[in-house]
Amino acid sequence: MPSLRRLTTTPLAPPQFARHNLFMARLQIHGPDLIDAQTQSPRRLWGVSLQDPLWQKLAPGPRLLAYGPQQMAQARAWGANCVRVPFHPVTIRYAGGLNEVEREIRRLENEAREHDLHLIIDFHGIGFPATEEDFHFDEAPFTRIYQTSLQEIREFWDLLARFSARSDSRIIALELFNEATGHQHTPDQPLASLENWILHRDWADELLETVVRPHTETLALLGGLNYGYDLEFALHEPIRDSLTAYTSHPYPHHARDKAWDRAFGILAQSQPVLLTEVGFSDHGLFDARQFPGARGYPSTLRDYAERKHLSFMAWNFSAAWQPVLLANHDFLPSPAGEFFRGWMQSLAGEKTTTKI
């Protein structure tokens, strides 16, 4: 079991947030496209999801990459133009609260700037925030790693909204909640229902209106139900915030519950949908053989995303958090890592000169 480091919690000086871009979003929404606010040209993001940096710092061990800047450098070498950074509710608490989050954001921004990468910041909960239900999961040395509260979420996004409003920020999107499940009155009820979607959407709209938008118009991201997958009901019950796009996590097994077109593909014809977690393995929950398509998960995913011009973030840039992109901690790619590295490098080699 990895040891748990107690971090110092010396208060930082009050952050000075320049407000130069208060109403100047880096990315805007035009139909199904993300648009560079300066050039008015379409933008697409691709990259990897890192491990939680607070987890790496608090509890280093065999399941975590070494804490530090090498992950950003390697992601860039793989062709990424963006990385997604998860913060688990439990690590925020164990680290002593938002002072340590602030330190990490400053470090991450500096590293992203050095490697010409953008950041998606993800509050990495699993559960249903609209009714304050969390998915019970333990991983040593932590228990109930996804347990959170509405107040905790609000405080996190108040800090991040202020950071992302700075004119030099590398934060390009705020992913409000990693994977919403849905409320079930009885065990046989589906997690993805119209009732649950309206609860989830209204929770997000209230968070944006009262916490995020007073400080920034940085793009926000709202995920689907059924562990972040299902956006079917957003088509006719959209979020009201005009600078929020949608996210889906279409792992191989999800397509058995609902086809991609119905879950998010039809929506992606009229609204931006980012695939902020994709990945596969050769065993377990994320086994690619669970995918019902005849052509297989990897090639179908690539063709589908290219046809619809979908942004994507591959999970996970580690050798332990499934499904993995690495075979070891020396950044040797796993079979999935080989696939995504090749895809991203091919995209990076195309004409992608537009910068934000």
C-alpha cells in the first residue's frame, strides 16, 4: 500500500486575477463546431488524460507515474495539443483543500505553456450531483474517492473560473463533473432518463450562472448520464448556457446499451460533443471485444470521430489506471497507446497552425 504524504497547507497570498478576457472566450460555439474566438476558424482538441497530480503527490507508488513535468513533454511528443487533468474530490480534501489545488494549477499552466498544450480541468467525481449521490469506490490509501458535496464542487469551480479568466491562462475548458450516473427509484430503472437529464442540466445551469459565469466565459463541458455516456435527452432539453458544450465517454461496452448515434452522435450534428474519455484494453471492463461493431472498436472510433470532427481525450496516460495508454512508467505505449499515439501524430502532422 502506498504511503500517504501529508502536504503543508501554508496559505498562499490572495491570487491576483487579471480580468482582461472576462467576456472573451478562447473557444466559442457555432453549431456543432468549436471556433477560435480570434480567427473564427474551427478548432479541434486531441490529447490524453493524465493521472490526478494531487494523487501522485500525496501517495506515490507503483500505480502512479512520477510527479513532475515529464508527462506534459511526453504527451506533446505523442502529438497531443491538449491534456485533460482530473482532480478527485478525495485528493482535494487530503491535500488540505484549495490552496494545494491552486499550487497545482499554477504548475500545470507553466508546464502547458512550455509545451504549447492546452488544459481541460476535470472535477473527477462519479455519481449524481443533482441529488448528491456518489459512486462508492475505494483505492488505497483512500476510501470513497468520489464522495463529494455541492459546496465542494462550487468552491472548486469558483477557483478554476477565476484562474481561467486570466488573459494568459492555458485552461481551455472546464469539465464540470466527470461521470454523472443518474438517480434510480428502483434498481431496474435506467440511469439515463428524461427526468434525470433535466435534473442534471438544471444543476449545471445553476452552477454556471452563480459560480462560473460571474468570472469567466471559458468553455464549460457537461457530460451525459450512465457514467458520462448518454446525451440523448440533451437534443430536445439543451443546457441554457450558450458557452457549454457536451461530453461523452464511449467505452466499448457502452454501445451495447445504446448505439453511438442515439447516445451522442445525432446531438453532435448540431452541438459540439467532445469525447473526453475514450480507450480500450484486451481484458476486463474495457475489453475492446465487447464492442458490437463488426469492424472493431479502435477503427470504428477513429472513423466516427473523424467523420464528425469530434475532439477526444484518450484515457489514461499511465500503466495502471485502466484502460492504460502505457506499458510501463518509461512511457512505452501499450497497444491502445500505440493506436492513439499514431492517431494524434497523424492529426498533429496535418495543417494545424491555428493557435489560441
